[in-house]
Amino acid sequence: IAVAGASGGGGLAMYTALKARDRNYPPIACILTNSPMISRNMEMDSAKQTYDPRTLNRDGVEHLWGFYLNHAEDTDYLMEPAKADFTGLPAVYTMAGELDPFRDEVILFAQNLMKAQVPVELHIYPGCFHVCDSFAPQEDICKYMVSEMVRAFQDKLK
């Protein structure tokens, strides 16, 4: 079993893997997250930057968290996976675009996975915005991103 997701789906993939670990469900073999929405911390530099208004920006992220959490005041680690203890998770492939408000959070996520001794592969794609592979799949960089995700799944599921 593998779990994967992009943006909010990346947060849900982490939710699923954490829940499987904590409840002794069937083990997850690997996790793939594309610019995962895992923390409401909007104080990181990438979250504060202004990007092209046609792409995801700070206001959009705050709006998405409002939908996801229904304006909850506090959340547990399952709803906001950046708060979790990552010990015992399977290998993770994670990525973000250089121009993504989640970029710095994804880098911190990878560092925290490493601290928990979870095998992690991190990619930051230059010039790319939040989940650009969904919006511009014809672009060479997006084709490369998708090929790397497929390769990671194939490598980790062997």
C-alpha cells in the first residue's frame, strides 16, 4: 500500500500514514507528497512572499485551511501533520516548487523526517509554482516532475 497526494491531498496522505502507524493498520510502504498542506504556520519566508496572483498565495492558503479545518481553533497532529512525531513512518518522497508558499514548510518537513530517521527524498523545482504539474502538464519541467514521482514510487515499491 502506498499513499500519495498533492496540496491538501498531501496532508491527507500524511494523515493516512500516521493513522495507519498509530492504529496498527496494514503498513504503508511509501508516501509521496507534492507540495503538501501540512502546517498552518504562515510565518515561513515562502509563505510571506508575493507570487503571481494566478497562483496560490498566502490569502489562498489561509482560505484553504479555513475550509479544511472548518475554522477550528486547534488541531491534532492528524489534521496538521507537521505537528506529528514521524518516527516509524515509511520512506517519503516530497517536493515543492520554488515559487510555492509551502516551499519552506516542505523543506522543514523533510528535515524533520530525517531527524526521525525516516528515509526521505526532497525535490525543489526551480521556477515552479504550487502544483504546477496539474496546471501546465505539457511543460518540460512538469513532465520531469511527474517522471520523478513515478520513478520514486517504482523505487520505493520494489
